[in-house]
Amino acid sequence: MDSMSSYSDAVAESIIVDKEIREFINNHDRDFRICTTCRGPVLVPIDTIPSKPDDIKIRIGDNILFMSLFQAEYTRRIHKSLLTEYTDYNAVCGIETG
């Protein structure tokens, strides 16, 4: 394992993911990415906004939550408030969330 992979894994393991986010991802049974918008971070399916090769990968059941390495360095917790942002952002953009 190279040092970048070890660092990425350590960062991923240090991030707390709220139970509501874990349940949401597991219930939708798909991979998501946390993206930066002008309104702040938003949760988006990766078929809408693909992950990037250097993203941090946080395992959520059988799925993965991706986050940019830069964003992950400043994140300690992925809060359930992202679910409200998810609904609002996707509705504005016309993205199907079902």
C-alpha cells in the first residue's frame, strides 16, 4: 500500500458519518459524493456528479461515500443536515432523487 492510500484511509476512518446519512445511503443503495456548491457541501449521487480518482472513500455498508481529499482534510463529521441540502439542491437542479 502506498503512503497516499494509507493517508486517504486514515482520513476516511477519522470522519464521523451521522446515522441518518448512513441509513439514507444504504436505503438508496447507491454511491454518493459530497460536492462543494456556492451554498456549501451537498450530497449528490455519483451518476450525477462522478467521483474523482483522488477522492477519499468512506465505506457505508455496500456503498461508498466519496469526498475530495481537500474537503476531507477540513471535515470531522458528515452531518444529517446534508439530507435537507440534498433534497433542496436536487430539486432546484431537476435531479431525480427517488
